[in-house]
Amino acid sequence: MHLHFEHLKGKNEASNQIYSPVFFQLNNSGHRSQLNTLLTNNEITLINDDIHSQIRELLKIRHPFRRIAEDEYPGMIDAHLNGTDAEEFGLWVYYPWSKRLVHILPEKEFIEVRTSRNQHKITEEEQNILAGKKIGVIGLSVGQSIALTLAMERVGGELRLADFDTAELSNLNRIRTGIHNLGLLKVIMVAREIAEIDPFLQVKIFKEGLQDDNIEAFFGKNDETLDLLVEVCDGLDMKIASRFKAREMRIPVVMDTNDRGMLDIERFDLEPDRPILHGYAGSLTPDDLKSISEAERVGYVLKMIGADTLSPRMKASMMELGQSIGTWPQTASSVVLGGAITTDVVRRILLDQFHESGRYYVDLEKQISDPGHARNSIHFNSELLRQEALGIFGEDITQPGFEAQDSAYIDSLIQFAKEQNKLFKRFPFTFRKNGDKLIIFVKRSEILGNSYLCVMGGMIASFNYKLKLDGKKLEATIVAHNQEQPYFVVGFKAGEKELVMAKSLSPLSFLESQGIKINWAKDKDVVADSLSECERLLHFIPQTHKFYYNYIRFSPQGEGVAYEDTGLPPTAKPVYLMASDPLAIQHVGKWNKGKALSLLAKMRWSSFQQIGLIDANTQDAACLISLGEKLQSLIWMSDAGQVFLNDSIPQLFGVEDFPEFYTEIHLLKQSLITNFETDPGNALFVCGIRSEQ
């Protein structure tokens, strides 16, 4: 059986453009005639006539000083009507989209009653000031909550709404509306909802969203100029363009991101030269946006919203974009909170009660939370280290042939080593100078294994390279060390360390000439898949996660190796920045997601012509330090990016207390054993070598 809906669908399409109510006064014969026609044509299906109750409430709020007896109300209501028939008193409001007819008080009395519960948090004088204000809202997801809250509080007498999108079922997780509004333009939907709360509020809609050809009309001019802009749209172009326009017109801008209750306030009315988005957008202009790539757009958006300040769950979710979710999440509680925070701030700005610009957080998870401790946090015994240091400085380790060095020169050696050795920042080294010696302490956990000895070897190689460059005729050498609470005593003696720096040798030839044994992968593609999955899993274990990110620097300045020098894809920097947050990655691990981390790592591992495992087959510290010196020479003599050393993946196979990942780690280990014919858990580094040029 087929139902004949088509004629009704046609009517719906026409009515879907209507958002303004119609007012009727029944003491006007023309209005009465029009209303009668609507009734005759069955255009009105629901009537709400509660006028006596509204008058009763009006009388009650006008007599707060006494309790009106029940039997007094009829006489007081008649007196208020003053001979006017109740049916003709006030206004009848017709809502065409729902075919409802509602009887309400006259405008002034309606506003008096509807705002009475605002008194005196908002005074009558303040309410009158707000009624003369014009507010623009761009974007109607969180913007719907903001617009409706502004309307409920009667902050603003005119609202201008801009959004080109329609209501979809997935929007209903955060937009308070009914399923009957699916497919309806959001601006129509919100304008109707405002009219159903307060039909006297002026609402102007911009159905195409904010565009170059309507931005002037949206902002207005002269007496029609906006008093404040609320910008909560998704599009980067309009985020920038609307701020340039607001700054030009000296209009304040408020933005809510509904994550961690973050609110941006830009007082262009008070600071006309203020950089947009507090400077986070840099020198970006609307014209620049016409020529930048999608990856650059993402980078700008993350800078603007502050990728490093997102909540852990938002960071975790952002890492899943394009993998397990199609867009960033927004929850009803965050959106409703955003509506409340924004309305409060907008009201106080318009009433000249708040004057600051800035970025503010109302972070409920932080303010209302259990005290927590990171699982398996790595702690270092600073007191033991201090005592160890005192003990060493008290020892007589002076030996013939060692020369004291200027303190400033030793500092230059340390700085040079930091710059040269990319693995240097993996370990928290502490330096102490003592006469002709340099004492180096290493804070480490057991999971770091012995690769720190190779790093120490690289540091010694860096010292000697710098000494050679400076013509010092000195050799840095390790006088003493302790592996229990690791420290090294470095002295400087007469001599000159021979460093292998032959550019003519290929990386493979160099490794062979130095007797460094590498187990090469039999099937590089299978190994690349396994190593990429290892990189994903090591993110989920606190020790290996910390080890992985211990030396990466995401900002232009500061300690550590710049992200751009790690061999990871440049466009993936935002993903790794969010993945570096231990709380965020903990969520990804619980969900067993993070496929993007595997895919990005695969881009790197697949770029190598050969992949191997470096294993010294010894626990002897001197041998491992010597190996580190050789590997540092290998990096120096190779072209940039030709050789890659990873000491994080071997650590994954030393994890024992994370049973949720045991099966996956075990299977990966077996696959790597098959390909390398050695246990990756015993390796010091995974080595990748690109083409031999």
C-alpha cells in the first residue's frame, strides 16, 4: 500500500522558509477577518489561550510586598482588563510552521513578566540597555545554544544568525531540537525557536552563511551596526574574515570552543590594533587563505584553538579523525555550558561591566575531579643522586696528564654535543664541573636498557670533534663511571682522537669497516608493517611513551630535537603533538585505536631501502660506549636523513605489566624474530638506511 505524501511534502518545502510569527489584535476588524480565514481553512490546529494566567502572574509580580488572596484575583484581573473583552486583550500570535495560535500579553507587559525572574541579577535599567543591542551569531551548533540562551535572558533586542547548514540527525547529540526539524536550515530552526520563546525579539537570518557578498549587510552600518559578534563557525575563512571586519568596525568578538569550557574574548572596540585571535593566527589574512594548502589550514586551526591545551579526550579524538570518526566530537553538556558562559560574558560586555581580552577556561574536568596519579609513572631518586654527586666530588680522581679546562669552554662542549647528538635528549643528563673533570649524571629507569651508554659514546665523540675543530690537541675520555646510579667522569688529556669521517664511505661500508654487526630484514615490507604497529603500541605504555617523546621538541625554541629533524612526516606534526600528551594517548590506548600512528610511522619505515637491528651482543660498558662513538660518526658522515636510528622500539619488548597488549606485542615480536633472525628485545637500535647515493 502506497501512502500519498507528495502533496504534503510540497507544502512542507514552502513552509520550511517561514520563521516569523504573525500578530493579530482582535479589536482590529482586519486582523479578526484574517484570523477567521485561517481558522476556516484549517490553518490553525492548536490554540493556547492562557491570558488570565498571564495577567494573574503580572499582578503577582507587581505586588511583591503582599500575598494576594485567591478570591482577590478575579476582581483584580477585571480591573486590569478595564472593560476590554479578555479575548480582545493583548495579542494573538500565530506560528505558521506549527499551526499554533497563542494568546499573550501586550509587548511591554509580556517582557515585564518574562524577564521578572532576572531581577535584580539583571536590573530593569540593564534589561532596557540590552534590549537596544544587536548581536551577530555565526555558526549554529554551539551557536544554537548561545542564541537561545541570549534570547531566554533577553540579552540583545536583535539577533542576526548566519549558517548555511541544515539540521542532521547526528546534530541532535548537542542541539536541543526535535526530530521534526531534520533537514531544516539551522537559521530557520533557531529563528523559530527564538520566536516561540519571545515573539517580540527581532531576528534576521543569513541562510547562505556569512560570505563575501553579505558580510556588509550582516555587520550593518550606522545605527544598524552590530554591537557584538559571537563567532562559533567551523570555516577558517570566515573565522579570519569576520575578525578582520570586526576589528575594522571596532566590534568585540566572543568565541566558545566547547572543549574545556574555553572562551576567547577579543575587545577590538577597546583595542583596535589588537592582533586577531591573540596573535595565534600570525600574519594570516583573508587573502592568504585563498592559496594555502589543506595541511597548512589544519596547522593554523590547531594553533588558533591551542592544540597543546585541548582536553585529553579531545586530543585523543582529534587523532582519530579520518580513521574511526569523520569530524571532531561535541557533547551536549559542553555545548550547553558554552551557551551559558558566552551569554554571561556577552551581557557583561554590553553593559560595560567587563573590559578584558583573553583566553579563559571553565574546565569542569579539572575543577571537579578525583585526585589521580599516572600509571607506572617514572620517578627518579633526586636525593640519592645528590648524595652520589657529593660522594664523587669528594673523591680524589686526579690523574697525571689531565688538563683543567675553562668553565665556559666546557659549557661550549656540552652545547655542541647537545646539538650534534639527536638521541642526547632522550636521557636527562646533569652536568657538574670539577676542576679538570666533567661529571655527567644520568637519570634513567630500567626500561631504558643500556642504549644510554651508546648515547654517552656519541657525546664523547661530539666532545672530541669539537676539540679537533678548535685545534685543542686534547682528547676527551671517560675516567670513571658507575652503572648502578649512572654517572661518568670525563677528563681531558693531551692527544688527539682519530675520528672516522670519510664521506667516501657509504653507510653500509662504514658499518662493515667498523665491525658493527647488523641483522638485516629479509622482507622489508613486512618489517615496515610490524615496526609501524610497534610504534603505535609503544604510545600506550607510560614508560615507552615517555621514552619516545623525551627528546622531541615541538616548539621553535627550547630543549630537545626539533620535530622537523625526527624523520616523521612534517604534515603529521599536529597528530604527534597531541599524541605526546600522556593522558590523551591513554584514552586512545583504552579504545585500542590510533591507527593514524601506524600509518604515519609506515610512511617513514617504507622510505628505507634497508632496515636492520643493531645489537652489540655484549653488556660491557666500554664496548657500548665505543659503539656509540662509531654510530655518531656514521650520522656525521651520512647525508641528512640517510641514516635513522630508533632506540624506542626495542624497549617495547621489555614491558611485562601491561597484559592488555601482551598478545599484540608477542605476535609482533615473533614476526620480527622471523625476519631479523634475532630477538628485537635484545637490540640497541633499529636502523633504517636510505639509498646509497
